[in-house]
Amino acid sequence: MAKNKILVTAALPYANGPIHLGHLAGAYLPADIYVRYQRLRGTDIIFICGSDEHGVPITITADNEKVSPEVIIDRYHAINKQSFEKFGMSFDIYSRTSHPIHHKTAAEFFLDYYNSGLLVEKKSLQFYDTSRQMFLPDRYVEGTCPRCGNENARSDECENCGALYDPSELIDPVSKISGQRPELKETSHWFFPFGKFQERLESYIAEMDEKYGWKDNVLQYCKGWFSAGLQDRAITRDLDWGVKVPIPGFENKVLYVWFEAVLGYISATKELFKQRGEEETWRDYWQDPETKYVAFIGKDNIVFHALIFPAMLMAWNDLHSDDENFVLPQNIPANEFLNFEGKKFSKSRKWGIDVIDFLSHFKADSLRYTLTMNLPEYRDTDFSWKDFQAKHNNELADILGNFVNRTFTFIHKNFEGKVPALYTLSTRDEELLNQLEGYPQKIADLFEEYRFKDATLEIMNLARAGNKYFNDSEPWKTLKNDREKCSTTLHLCLQTIYTLGLLFMPVLPKSSEKILKMLGKRSVEWLHAGKLNLVEGESLGQPEILFRKIEDETIEEMKRKTAPEAEEEADFEKIDPISIDQFFETDLRVAQIVEAERVKKSEKLIKVQVSFGKERRQVIAGLGKAYEPEELIGKKVIVVANLKPAKLMGLESHGMMLAVDTPDGGLKVVEIDQSVNNGTKVR
């Protein structure tokens, strides 16, 4: 059990619209899984989030609707809070940056920097809309990027290539307010000397990576900023909506949202403990050097959480005593993007679905499982309705749900609905017990490494193993000729279900609660998983269907509503037929990937060693853009085993793995159930 405190934050969602599935996969679901797991371990952990409620997009929406910004933030804060609750997010607090406690906290940080002389006042040219008589913040101006030619670049930053530039460099600028060409007009702002912290930030990130293993996407993104050189960055803006700049002469300006929003994590923690009547306890999490701080974000927020926020905290720490110093993130496990049916989510094209709408049709746990199995942990991934249906029907219903239901139904019918006794163990029984005993640590290790997809796959593999054990033990036969053996089989099936209920709790909280309720168990401690916790003769709850199948018609209707331009299935009439004899010439075999490493000087090729059982072979696979090598290890795949050897980049390849094209243009290897023996012929 961890002794030290853990502080977890999830990126503050912007209160300008409802959250969609991509947001969940980017930051919120991984954070919730991690927090739920740690709570099962008995860890002292708090989970902080809330609405980001200032900035230009909110004022644009308010202007378009002819309402105040308060109307917009109140609307979407309520919608998103409800969405998170229905999805099963377990925040300790879901706060708002419009709260007075946040304004006070942000003003304190600004004043400390200002009074110490850290901030620099600079005059600069900013776009001004003469027809509306107002300065235009970045998002109010669009033009062509001077670096890459993107025609939808903002006034000082291009989201396409990541370039930062002076507003005067933007080509053909247009005001989003009036549609007119704005003029550049002088204004004065306060700047944070970001560049002064580059060397310290580089050392900090290198140290954290060495100790805790940061994800490569975060490291590469930061290296890109370091290579370009960190520059001073304005922290005030000419707006009337936001945290007011707390010094004379700047009453008509506000703190730039990128500066004050990250401080919302601190202000929300203060609010949490104020609600608990422990106003100073927030310091135990933010200002204890032993606290482990983990920040969950999407890749679009890396710069703010890996560079800007740490620099701000370093600046504060420089100005205060050690006991008032803030902890910096120990890890920032940022995810890539989740697309929808092969394309980015788009409100204007009605492409995608909001969380609140999704959960009005389907269970939260079905969505949590599908997203977890498709988390963009290393690369962009794609959500599709067909995959959602397959994950729900073929895995949740047919594997997990079926194992639970068949076990409980059999016991209620033949053992009076009570836990059967445990008698002499066979070799098969002992193998299952050994597997159960080792599983909690295996899953814990993966969760601690933020490998939630791999962990969930392994838990489902245990459900597969449970089904196989049930089938192989044939309790419907032993019931008649060896009742003690049958009793032992059913007892161990229940123990497996108990382990599954605990291990799945972080991913499938509602379904796990149902499983434990059927078992008559209240305890939800991680350390109990994998052990014999059920007592002979204890009464069990009635069997309950965990997951009912989703029909094709339902999925097709959802697809029509949310992805109207989705490509049709491939036209099989255009495929040239082959004879059955030609097919039988191909020898397809099941093999397990036991080693994998990148081929030097190639972005595409990965060298893998596959095991057919007694034989191992080297295969050079073009999966380098779809997988990290370590993702492939352990997978059971299908290999064309009778191909003639071929040389790629000077390396011999003795076979070819089967893979499919994904809707986002990537590749996915065809995986086989772990229970299938290596070397098995595919027919």
C-alpha cells in the first residue's frame, strides 16, 4: 500500500460546448481508471477537475447568441458535469474557474510575480477591429500561416504546424467578428519570462523521464519547443471576460486564459478542502515534496502542463520558503487523439456524438470498455460503431457476461444458489488458482505504467480463461458422475468471477458492483483479488444479465445520425475470386510475438521474433507507424508460414503477419485468442 499522497488532475474541459468521446479517451477515462485502481489499493489520493470558463471562444459563442458569457458557462458546466456523472467519473471535486476562490488564487500568483519584478511590460502590435472598436484576441483573427500556409491559422499561433509568430507576420488576416481586415494597433501587456526557465525545464523533464518513464509523445513535443527556444509569453489580454488584472492602469484587461486556467487545479483543491472544513489541508497535497502529482491530458495540452505550468510553479517556488513550494508533475501521461469513424469530431458537419447523447442510448460501462480497449495511448485511434457493437457483444456479453451468467445459473439450478464446496484439486484446478494468484500484481504493474489498454485486455483474457476452464471441466457431466469434482469446478469459477469483479472495477464500475452484489460481497480491496475469498455455503444473489446484445439495426441508425458520410463497406463483387486449391496453398499458422524492435533507419519496419511452439522465426513487419514494438510483444497473430524468405533493409523475413486496414488509414494486426496453441493451423 502506498504511504505517500497522490494528486491527480484531469485537463479542465472548456465550457463552450458538450464533451464528446474524444475528450473521454484523451484524458478523463485514463485518469478515472488510475484513480479508481489506487483507491482499491487504499492509496491516499484526490482527483481534481472542473470547467475552464474564461477565454475568447466563450465570448464568441455569447456574442453569436446575444447572451452574456455567464449564460454559456452555466449551460455547459451543467451539461458536462452531468455527462461525467453518468459516465462514472469519480472526481473528488468538479469545480469552475469562474468561482471567486479561483480569481483570488490567480490574482495572488500574478501579484507575486509582479511584485518580485519577474514580469516584463511590453508594448506590442495587436489586431484591432475598427468597426467594432475592440482589440481582437488570437481566436478572433484568422489568416494564412507564414510558415506552413495553413489558411485557418490564428493571429499568433498555427495549430497545424505548431509555429508561433508575431501577429504582423500573419498573411491576409480577417476579423471573425466583422469579417473585415483588422489593423495592427499598439497595446501594452505583461509578459512571463518563459525563456529564463528553459534550462531548468529541460533538467526537470530529463530527471522525471529517467525516474518514471515519460511517454515518448510528451518528450518529443517538449524537445520541439526546446529546439525552437522558449520565448517570453504575454499573460494579459484586452478582454472584459476573465480574471481581472489586479494592478492600477490595467483594469480593462484580464489574465490570459492559458495562464490562469492551469491554476484552477490549485483553486479547486482549495475549494474541496474548504467544503470539508479543512481549509489548509490542500497544502498537504500541493506543498508536500513527497506527493506524487500525475496530470492526465490530451496531446493538445502538453505545452501547458509539461512546460508552462511547471515554469509557473518554479517561479513561485523561487519566491517562497520551502514549506510553501508546490510539487511539479511527476508524470504527464498524455494521450493522442481519438477520431470518429475515420475523421475528426466536427459539430459543423454533425460528425460524432456527445457523451450525454451517447449515454441516453447505451450503458456507460459498454462505452468505458470500448474506449479503454481503443485508447490513443501511443498514436491516434478511431471509434467506429461496428467496433463498439463488436466489443459489447463479442467480449462484454459473450465472454465476461456469459461466464458470469452460466456459472450463477448452474449453481442456482444444481447447488441451491450457494457457494459449492472446494474438494481435492486437479492439475487444471491448480493451474487456474496459480493464474488467479498472479493476476492482481500483473494488472497493477500495467496500471502503474499507465498501460490501461493492455491491463484491460489481460483482465478480459482472464474471463476467457474462466470460460475455457468451465468448458474443459465439463461440470454438466461431472454433476452426474463426480459431484465433488463438479462442486470444486463451480467454486473456482466463482472465485475467478470474484477476481474479475475486483480487477474490472476501475474500468467497469457499475458492472463490477453487480458482480460483487451477486456474490454477496461488500469488500472491494485490491489485495483480496486472486485469493480464495468465498466461503462454502454462503448464499448467492440471483443471476443478472450484465450485458444484453446490441442489434444491427440500432447500430445502423446511430451511424446514420452521427456519421452521415461514412464510407460504405467494401464492394466484394469487385474482388477477383480464387479457387479453393489456391487458398489451400497458403499455410496460415498461429504464432506468438516474443520479441520486437525497430529496424534502424526505418520508420515503418519492426523486426519481430514469432514462436510457433517448437520453432521461432524472424519476421520483418511494416507496422512501425501503427505500433510501438513493446505493444506487439505477447500478441498471438496469424502468420503466412510458407512464404519464401525475403530481404528487407538487409534483414531476412521468414513469413508475413496478417493485418487489416483501419478507418484512420493505419494498420491493425489480426489477433487470436490467447488460449489457442502456437503453431495451430488456421483453416
